[in-house]
Amino acid sequence: MGHGHSHGGGIPSGSAAAKNRSRLAWALALTLTYMLAEVIGGLLTGSLALLADAAHMVTDAGGLALSLLAIHYASKAPTPGKSFGYLRFEILAALANAVVLLGVTAYILYEAYRRFMEPNEILGWPMMLVAFVGLGVNLASMKLLAGGSSDSLNVKGAYFEVFSDMLGSVGVIIAALVVMLTGWRWIDPVIGAGIGLFIVPRTWRLLSEALHILLEGTPPGVDLDILKAEIERMPGVRRAYDLHAWTLTSGFNAMTCHVVVDDVTAGPDVIRAIRSSVKARYGIDHATVQIEDERLASEAVDLMV
């Protein structure tokens, strides 16, 4: 009978992450500047805690670069073959960041066990110096990314990686102090393992959020039963069915719904009311509403059975 989209069928060319492109670029520049120095420092000092932090810095650089690449693709216009464009590329980047970080953590835990059984020689002062420089870089990157981490899952993933590196730098400093003051070389692999274990829960949450979006789960804060009841309470609406809501990418939710009305000629008014309501209450930007009478709704139900 009739249907409507929340914005005339167009898809936004950007997303929440696109607003933070410059933040990611600056964070990537800082990370790349320091990454090489930390890798060399970890090899020269023989510190696993420092190598663990260096590994996370390498991962950060790759994750930030992937995030920027994701924003580039997400801003591309839709095509006939990809009607929603490349918005999901950002979520794929967040998923990749989480998987890589979990893999790096597994290696660090393995290396921590090996070095705990056979502690190696560690150079405390160089280890601490490199860690202090890394701490400064991490704090600067965190400040750059903090503003966008609540808006974009992609930026959130990058922020978590930098946050884990900051904790890693603190752990390295503590390990260096203990080694210099007591000579306990075993503290280094213990701190390295602690760094890896600390970030696992946060990384797992990021992985779960990315998978939820890729599986077209209902956006957080949207209860489909409540939303259905709200639509059915609107003037002229008899009932709603086949209601779906999902997230395309961070900051961009979508919805489809079939609505049976008393008078199909009043369909445009019903569509406008639903658009306005779901946008204001749930932040749903792309709402497709199919207006039907009882006969058409019955035919549709028969086809779905």
C-alpha cells in the first residue's frame, strides 16, 4: 500500500567514526613515532614486559591504520551492488582489532610462562627510560581518542588498545624498579602476563559488540516489544508486525516494520509519526515503514507461514 524511509532513502556518507578521523590520524602518528624505539628497546633490554608493551604498540599502529582505512571506505557512496555502502567496514575493523589483540595476548602469556621458568638478564635503567617515553605517548593518544570512544565502536577499539598500552607502560616501569632494587628477574614475566590478562575482558566485550552488530542484533536500548506497543498506540494504527531493528555501524541504526492502519489514505501521516518517534526515542535514522490494510497483511502472513 505504501512505505516510507526516514530520510528519503538516502544513506549518510559518514558515521560516528568519521567525525574522529583527525583524532585517529594524530594517534597513529604518535604511535608510529614511538613504536620502532620501543621494539628496539625491548630487544636490547631483554624485558618481556617491555616486549609485551611493544607488541601492543605494533598492534595499535595496525589497528589505528585499519580504523582510518575503515572510515575511508565507510564514507564511500552507496552503489547498486552495495546499497548501504561500506558502513560495515568499520565494524569489521573493530572485530579485527579485537581478534588480533587476543592473539597477541595469548603469545605474551606463553612467553611469560617460558621466561618465568628460565628468567633472562634484564637491563633495568634502559627498560625504565623506554617505558616512560611510551607512557607519555600512550597518554597523549588516549586524550586524542577519548572524545570519540563513546560514539564509535571503531574508535572505541582503538582507544582500548592504546589504554592497554598505557597500563603496559606502567607495568614495565614497576617491573624495572623491582628488578633494579631487588634483582628479582621473575617479576618481569609476571608483569608481562598481568598486562595480557588485564585487557582480555575489555577486548572480549569489544569482540562481542562487533559480533552483535554483524549478526544484526537489536541495538542497545531498543526493546522491540516496547517499540511495537508504542507504534500500535499511535492514532490510526491497528497493529504492527514483522518489526526489526539493527545497527549498520556505530551511530547509525535502522528499522523496518509493517503497520496495519484503519485508513490507508492516512498512511503518510502514520509514517511521519513513526519516523519522528523512533528518531527521537531510539536514535533510529533509517526507518522503513510498510502501510497495509488487513487484507494485505493477511496475505503477507500467509506467505511467511
